[in-house]
Amino acid sequence: MFFLVTSRPDALLPTVVSRCPRLRFRPLDANDVASVLIKQGRSEVEARATAASAGGSIGHALNTSGQDLVDARGVAVRVLAQAAVSDDGRRRLESAKDLLARTTGAGGAADREQLAVNLRAMASLLRDAELLSAFAEAPADRRSLGGGSSTRATDALANPDVRPAIERLAAFRGERGVRAFTAVDQALVALERNAGVKTVADWLVLQL
């Protein structure tokens, strides 16, 4: 029995595809990725932070520095928390400095990647904040299926080890959360197109 693995089935010859039953492999759950990393000797904090940004890929997680992601998640929490409690533009722009704290100031590829790491951590936290909101608003009969709503929500989080911090981001639930998530995505696209890191960071914090 042979397994043909591809991320581009459309590129395969029709004669090959017609002879192959298709099995879809979904990304692994963040908890599963974290479990593998812990068995490999990572601390739980590093494993959780890495798993949250790994996109369900064990290989990506193993090749990523856990401490860098822990630091990035801490930066993301601080910036989101500041935006959640203040509409003051000056304060927002001050918090943008946190996003750029580990950049060199040269504005090159390394700086863009460092900012991108922080933004991906921010996107993961925003996703979790919206997930907690969805569980909280679900009908009681649905929340009770398969265990309590709190337990099920924690199991589904990409960052379950920082749930208290996520709960403090309640301001980003609902429509505002969607707008913030979209802004982070747009900022990541801008970085891929070589936009200046300071411009991207300043723009983003004003959109949150």
C-alpha cells in the first residue's frame, strides 16, 4: 500500500487521482502539538506558545524557537490590553513601541519577521478571545454537551495556559474582534510586501 502525500492535488495527473481514494489530513490540534513538544523536552509555557503559532504542524513547531514565541505572546497581550482600555491615539502609538522592541531599527527582513511573529501571536489571542465569547453565548443545552462549557472552551483554545489574560480581552469579542483580526491580517500582508515596520506597527495599534 502506497500513500501519495500532496498539498496540491490539482497538480496531479487525472489518471493518478482517479485511482486514489482521497484522505484529508487536517492540521493537528494545538493541544496535541504541545504534548509532542513537552515530550521533546520543551517547558509547558514554551510548548503552548509554540503550538499556538504552529498552524497544526509538528515539523514547524519543532523548528521554532519556543522562547521567542513566549516573548511575542507577552508583547501581544500587553498591546491588546492597552488598546482594550484606551482610545487615546498617543497611548496607542506608545504601545506600538512594544511591537518593535526586539527589532534592530534597520527595517530589513529580520525586523519584518520579528514584527510578523508578534502579529501572529496577536492573531492567535484574538481568535481565542472570540472563541471564549462563542462558548459563553452558546445555548445552555449545547454548552452542556461533552462536559462543562468552561472545560470545553479551554480545550479548544490555542493558548489555554494564558486563559486569564485572554478573558481580560473581552473588549475584542464580537464585531471589534473581527475588525482587529482583519487589521492584523492586513498588517501581515503589508509586511510581506516590504512595508516599513514602524508604519505597520503604528497603523495597526490605531486600528485595534
